[in-house]
Amino acid sequence: MSIDVARRFYKEATVVADGDVWRIALDGKVVKTPARNPLGLPTRALAEAIAAEWNAQDVKVKPDTMPLMQLASTAIDRVAPDRDRIIAETAGYAATDLVCYRAEGPDELAQRQAAQWDPLIDWLRERYDVSLQKAAGVMAIPQSDQALAALSRAVAAQDDLQLTALGVMTGAAGSLAIGLAVLEGRISPEAAAEAAQLDELYQAERWGIDPEAEKRRIAQKADLIAARRFLDLLATGTG
């Protein structure tokens, strides 16, 4: 049974133990990923949370309301068979990381950026022994090969499921520094969203909220929260 269904046809989603993995069954029929790969989950906690997503569906099954299922499926269908590309893509954010590019003005915005982003750069230095260079304006500034290589190794050290979550968080934030900080529990996903949206929130304070921009910010924050929850469920254990 794959996730790409339009109408709910099942009564109940349950969790089934299968050796050292956990599976989701819809009225006894095991769920597969959209690419029809077996959906094997390493912890019961994650499996139960995904089963809850299935049980929460109404008349129609809406994949965009099932972020944990989407993350697990992405890890199996897209990340596992293409790890090198995903690692390079995720690590590549470090070369032009959001937290390195500061406003030339006004002073209040620059001060807010320093207050929220400098601690992330300092943490990267302490955690990975790398120094990212900061620049004022939008002109690209080169980062050292040593720093980029060290951060690439940090990305590559994640397993497929962790890498999937990191990739989502990094892409949502536009920053590997922010993605790694959430991955390692340095900041919360809510704080990550605030850091990633700092410039937009500042402009909204001055000029008012744009409804479309606000929708994007809500979706961005939801992605960060879902990915962090996914990681927490992976760490809960197999019992």
C-alpha cells in the first residue's frame, strides 16, 4: 500500500513489528513509500507517530498533513539511493550561509543579526573548529576549504534518516549553521525559524505583514518543527 492515495479507504492504521524494524499497516496491509519501497522504521515511537498521522486523515488522505511520513519516505526513496548528492547539496549551503551575510543598515537590523547569528558562528567554531567569514551586503565572500570540508564531514556523518531531517532544516532555513544547530540541540526549531526569518520579520515590523510572506514563514517554521520531532522520535529507542 503506497501513500499516493486520494480517498481514505481504511479503518485503522496500526504498528507492526518486523524483525528489527517497525512497519505501518492499514487494515493489515503494510504501507509502502510513494516509490513502493518497504517502509521500515527503526523505532516504535516513530512508527506510532506515523500511524497517528494516517489515523488522523479524514475523507481524503492528504500527504502534506503527514510530515513524518514524508520525511521517512524521502529518506528511503531519495536520500538512501543518492546520498552523495544530498550530502553535497546540504553541505553546499555553508559556502553562502545566511548567517554570514549582514545588512549594511539600518543599525537596528545589523544589531539584531549580530545578536542572533554571531552565537551560531561561535558555536560552529567551538563544535567543529571552523571559522566562517562574515560580510556586509550581498556580495559573495569565499569560505576556507578547511571550513567547508569540516562541515561537509559533519553532514556526511549522519545516517539516511538524520541526513533527511538535516537537509529539510537546512533548506528551510537557508543555512547549514542553523540546520546543524537544531540537529544537535543547540537551538530549538522555533528559535531557528526566528533566526532564519529575522530580516523578513524586521521588515514586517516596519511595513506591515504581507499575507503570502506570512504563509511562507508559517510553512518554514512547520518544516523545522516537524524535522526536529522526527529526530526526537528516532532517538526515543526501539522499545
